[in-house]
Amino acid sequence: MIDLSKLRKKKRLSSVLGLTLDGTRLEGVVLRRTNGDLQVQQSFSVTLSLDPLTAAPELIGREIRNHLDTAGVREKFCIVGLQLKWALTTHVQVPPLPAEDVASFIQLEAERGFHSDVATLHFATSFCKLEAGKQHALLVGIPRSHLSALETGLRAAKLKPVSFSLGISALQPPVPEGGVLAIAIGENQVSLEISCGGGVAALRTLEAALELEGGRKILHADLVGREARITLGQLPAELRDSVRSIRIFGPRDLAQQLADEMELRFESGGLKVEIVSRYSAADFGVQVPGERAVAPAFSLAANYLADRKPAFELLPPRVSPWQQMSNRYATGKLRKAGAVAGAIAAIIIAAFVFQQIQLVSLRSQWNGMSAQVKDLKGLEDRIKQFRPWYDENYRDLSILKALTQAFPEDGVVSAKTIEIRDLSTVTCTGTTRDQRELLKMLERLRADTNSIANLKIGPIRGAKPPMQFSFDFQWKEGPPK
């Protein structure tokens, strides 16, 4: 039997167009590999007037093609960096299993972990090694409708996508040893990635971290630092402790602002903070153009030409007509197709007749019970409507009560913000006029061991009163009082 898939195998590309989409900002670079060197052929950065997810694919393709023609781009093969905000993620702890059983286990966990129907997603997995043969898996799912709309638009622009990936994973690929917390400052959001154990352990998008005021970007570095600490805290201890460096990508001024904040928060933990603005030959194993600024589009194209697999391959596989024909007729002979088709048709007709008989019987049963079902449905709707009024846990009020009782009544220590996540993770910021009173208040919180755990205080800022502070803790259900 001839394997038609081998006939379709193509030689490795020597040039490729790297594209990244950040909001409506489209950036691209054409790279060519020649004798172990990477050469930039063209590059561009434009703002699209149409949304690739909502506009007609033909119009999107025409607009992209116009921008490519203006930049002089003739390359048709492209690798695309998807927007991280499109991605849905879930974490899975994989027990020691035979290699052939891991895929089915991941499929079952995906159906349980994703909030949407797995059939509507195309997902990829990255594994991080743990001790005793266990693995931590990060599943990244992209809606198939998004991928289909983008792929159709690209093909309308006379482009052939060879890979869909994530820009931040191209900027900071997983490393075999150690761990890296990578932060990329984009057009209107901040992306966060934690890679350790040979894979990617966490991905997040912080859309509230960037704001536009008077045509100038404002970065909320404190929010990024707090969310980075929370994300690290959610990982298994073995992976969390392996993270030893923080790498920041983005505009120099915003990256420096964020680096200063991260040093204040993580320097005591021994994490080294680094601003990455230029490439080196060690990044891809080939020679790169000198003084080339770091950008996701360049990294995507360079990794592809360096024959490095992306951390997440998110381009849905295409089944060609040749493959469909091969799968259909490879194991039989054409002269037997008529007999087989007749037998299948007879089975289908018999199944259809049986189905109609069953439907008539079921309709008769439904007519006899429909009134009772309607009454039960009404009772169920009323139970759902009034069930929250009878919840006697009041966890949010209990958290606020514990904080109120811990703070002194004279106002020498006061809270500015209290953030409660999932009714378990509590973050509090405030001011104090007396550092001793602040420490006493924290001791009162620590004394409540039945309800409060993992109390951690952040840096205290200010040389004189009022001084700013922050702390966080985990709320747990204590025994009844």
C-alpha cells in the first residue's frame, strides 16, 4: 500500500513570514535562513481597521494583503502568534501512567477542566516533570471558531499558515533545567508565562495592567507584581521553587518600571530580574542580525527556521482529499464497493424504520407525563431561585469580620483595599502611622489559626508616617464556634 502522506511531505522552508496579532495591531517580519545565518528581508507594523474575528474573511484578507504589498512582502508561508487572551487554560496533575494512556487521560481531564465544550476547542498540552514520575500538564485551548476565522482570512490574503503558536512562548521557550517567570508588555495587555520542569507551567493575561491616558501608556506595575506572586503560589511547590529568574520583554521605559517593582517584591526570594531587549546567537543556535530588538514575530519565525518546535502548536490539522480517498479505499477493492454500499443502505433503512417506531412510542409516553414534568420544572426553577437566600456560610462576611476585629479601633492602622478571590485568597492594602501597631494587628490575625493560613506581608513603603503596607492570606473554614 502506498503511503500518500509521504508523497505530500515538503522540504524544510528556508524563509517564512512571522506574524503577531495584538488587539488590532499586526506586526510581521520576513526571515530567511542562509548558511546558518538569519537575514531580515522585510518588516512592518500596522493597525488593522477590521476585527479578524467579526469581519468577513474576504475583507480581512484584502486588508492584510494591501499592507503586505505596501511593505513589499511576497512570502506566502507564515507562522502566526495568537493573542493570549483567546486562550483558555486548565491545569492537570498527571499520575505515573504508561505513555499510551496519557493522551486519553488528558482528554478526560480536559472535558472536566474547561468550562466550555471541548469539541469547540483546539487545545495543546505542555508537560512539566515532577518527582516520582508525576507530571504537571498545562492545557491551552483556543476556540475553533477563532482559528477558523483567522485561517480563512489569512488564506484570503494569499498566505499559507504553517503554524499557530503563542508569542510569549516564542519569546521565552521552556528550558530543560531551572525555571523562568517571563512577562511581556504588549499593546494593551501584559502576558505572563512561567516555564519550568521542561515545559510551560502557567499562562495568564493581565488586561487591567495597561491603560491609555492622554495617548500615553500607563503600566500598573504593582498589579503585575501581585498577580505574578499569586500565580507562582498556585503552582506545586516543586515547580515554584525552581523559578530563579524573571525576564521582562517590552518597551524599555515600561520594562524598567516593571523591573524595579519586581525587584522590590521578589529580590528577597533570590529571583534575578532581567530586561531582555536584544537577541544573542545562543537564543536560536544560529547567527541573528546584530542589534535586533526582541519581538514576538521575529522569535516565532526564528524558532521555526531553527527547527525548534513551539511550546504549543495550535494550528488544526488539515485532512486533504487525497488522505480521505486513501483512508476510504486503501483496505478494499473498488469492485466490492457496490455490495458494501448496498448492505450499509439496507442497515440504515432498517435503523430508520426502527427509529420511527421508537419515536412514536416515546411521543405517546411524553404526552402522558408532560403536565407532571412541567410542574416539576417549575418547582426546580423556584428552588434554584431561592437557594442562595438559605446559604448560612457567609464566608465573605466572615472574612471581613475577622479583618475588622484585627484592626485597632483608633484608626492608627487602616485598610484601603480588600480583595477576595474565590472566597479563599485575601489581599489587603492600607496605611499605618505606627509600625508596631501594624505588627500587633498581624499577630492578631496569625492567632486565628482556625480560619487564617499562609499570612504573608509585603514590603512596607515610606520613611515616615503614613506608611503603606500590603499582606495576603488564605481563608479556610474553621470549626464551628
